[in-house]
Amino acid sequence: MSRRCTVVLADDHAVVRAGLKLLIELTERYKVVGQAGTGEAVVERVAALQPDLVVMDIRMPKLDGIAATRRIAKRNPDVRVLVLTAYDDPEYVEAAVEAGAMGCLSKRRARSDLVAALDMLASGRMSFPAHLAGMLSKNTYPDARRRRDGLASLSARERDVLFLTAAGYTADEVSLKTYLAPKTVANYRSSLKGKLGAGSRADLMRAVVESGHLADMLRVAGIGQKDQ
């Protein structure tokens, strides 16, 4: 990274935000440009400051972290959100990803893993603790059956391109990982958006989550931090 990535912190406890700020800025790769103590406030801060990254507590007053993430992803799609949660519950992870988060991290691992998670998001990658991948369930969403049917109609190569694209890999990176020609990858990516009714990477991710294939996507994309 040639410049310091900008970060907005969202947590309803000022002392927690102070600790996160110190931890993040010690790396000198990141600069905290704003803080918020409510979900509504962080949405406003992001709109005003246009940071690169947001560190979002999942439990926020007035507007919870999931709802705030959804608003940010819709209004500011280039901003990458890392959700912090006190619960190692796959339902929270799935909800966060469905809302548009690029990563999740347990608060108890923040001291050891937060900067590494931010590094992943800053490079365009998703970030999730490895131990959660095997716990992810196949939750039932309103469009789950249609989503599952849509993914079932895809070839193995198409699913690989879908998973890697949704996880944030560029077309060139997908080409290298799948041994497909760049033009073929581009055609697959265009076709996938049409087949799944997706207009963006976040829409593709939503399709993966709602179809119950988040764990498969993490496995194919090789995403998951090693447990300490």
C-alpha cells in the first residue's frame, strides 16, 4: 500500500474505540479518520468521509451493525466493512456477509488478528476466522430455493469463478487460479450476473449466502485465518 488506508471505527464504547485506534495506527499503514458510537452515526460518517475501511461492532444502539453495514454497502459499495462480534455464531457471520461485509472477526481475537484482517480487506480479500467456516449452516432465506436451483445449474468451473469473484478476486487473479483464459473468465462473470440476477460483487455474495454455499466459497477461495 503506497498510502495509509483510512478507517472509520464504530463501537458504542469510547474506551474500546480508543484501544482499536491505538492498535490500528501503530502499524502506520492505517489512519483512523472518524469514529461513531451508534449505527446511524457510522452510516453518516462513512458518507461524509468516504474511508477505505470500516471496523463495525455488530451490537450498536439505534441501528445495529448488520443494518448499518447493509446501508453502507448499498450507498458506498467501495467501502469495505469488517464486522466485530462477541459471538462465534455462524448466523451472525452469514447475516454480516449477506449485508455486504467483507470480513468478520471475534472481539476476543482483535488484539492478535485485527491488523491482519484489515490487511486482507485492504488488498481486496475477504477475511474470516478458519474455525467458523466449518460451522456455517444452510440457513433458509426467502429466495433460498431459487438461489440453490440457480447455483445447481452452474458448471463446476462457473461455480469456481462465482466463488472467487464474490470473494473479491480480480478477473486476472481468477484466471490464474482457475487456469482459464482471461476472456473466458470475463464471459463467465458476465454470464453469472445474468443467471443469478446480480448487478455487483455484493449481489453475487448475497446469492452465495442465500443458497447456503458460503462455506464452499470460503474453501474454494482459501479464506480463513489460522486459529491461535
